[in-house]
Amino acid sequence: MTADPWTLGIIGGTGMLGYAIAHAILKARTIPPDRLWISNRSGRADGFDDHPDITLTTNNQDLAQGCDVILLSVPPAMADRAVRQLFLSAGTMMANAQPTPAEHVQQMIDYAGTTAAGLEDMRRSTIAQDIAKGLDAAIARTRTIGSS
Ligand SMILES: NC(=O)c1ccc[n+]([C@@H]2O[C@H](COP(=O)([O-])OP(=O)(O)OC[C@H]3O[C@@H](n4cnc5c(N)ncnc54)[C@H](OP(=O)(O)O)[C@@H]3O)[C@@H](O)[C@H]2O)c1
């Protein structure tokens, strides 16, 4: 994300919680209506008549591509599927895409958005050493696995 106005997408933004969040954001003018996307399956947009500049879609993919920040406000079973899909997509991207994982990480850091802030913080933490310790433990186990 840059200093430019950012775009928010609420998947399930017409549900009880998503609707309340969307209206609170519009009321507080956190972002202008033309920077708000809302998706659901039915295409119903009850209660948003006063905000014709909002983008309403039944296509979550379009929302994901059009928004800087995505808020998931769908029933738990759907959220579970979405998170699993995220891991599947990440794995597919790493398996098929041209840039290496390290290059992807660098691209996200260079973009200097929310992901970069999280990545930079993790880089300052001991996470790399902790993962290396876990891998060392697994390697040590492979060396003893036939003997115990
Ligand atoms: N309500 C609360 O007070 C509250 C409090 C804390 C946490 N939560 C959590 O917040 C989440 C939403 O709760 P809610 O009460 O707002 O539920 P809800 O009223 O049932 O709203 C669900 C929304 O998700 C949409 N939706 C369902 N499947 C979708 C899909 N595949 N793609 C896009 N949109 C989809 C629905 O619209 P369509 O049917 O048209 O698709 C609807 O707009 C839940 O996980 C709930 O546990 C709710």
C-alpha cells in the first residue's frame, strides 16, 4: 500500500457484521465510497442505496484484485475454505511462478505495504533462528531414526 488512497474490500459486506463495519467506515469517512468494494453471492445490496459509488460484486476474485485490504466477514465454514485456498494459491504460486520465493518476499518488502511491515518485524525477530533450530532437530532425528 502506498500513501495514495487505499481500497478496502469486504467479502460478506452485506451480512450483519460486514454491513455494520461498512457503514461505520463510511460514516467516519475513513475511506470514500468509491474506495469501498463489497461482495456477496446473492448480489443483494440492501441498505447501500445512499452510496452508489461503492463497488458491489458477486465475484470475490475481482474484489481481491481491486482492493489493497480485504476484510473477510463470511460464515466460519466459508472463512475456513478461504484460508485453505490462500495456502493452496501460495503453494501453486511458489511451484509455478517465475520469481523465486525470496524474490517474492523482496517484491513485497519493496512495495512497503502492510505485508512488508509484518515481514520486516519478523526479520527483526528470532523466527529465522527458531525455524533453523527446528530443521536441525529434524535432521538430527534422520541420523538416529534407524538406530532407535
Ligand atoms: N454478527 C456478529 O455480531 C458477529 C460477531 C463476531 C463475529 N462474527 C463473525 O463474522 C462473520 C460474519 O457474521 P455475520 O453475522 O455478519 O453473518 P451473516 O449475517 O450471515 O453474513 C454473511 C455474509 O457473507 C456473505 N457470504 C456468504 N458466503 C459468501 C461467499 N462465498 N462469498 C461472498 N460472500 C459470502 C453473505 O451474503 P450472501 O448470502 O448474499 O452471499 C452475507 O453478506 C462470521 O464468521 C461470524 O462468526 C459475527
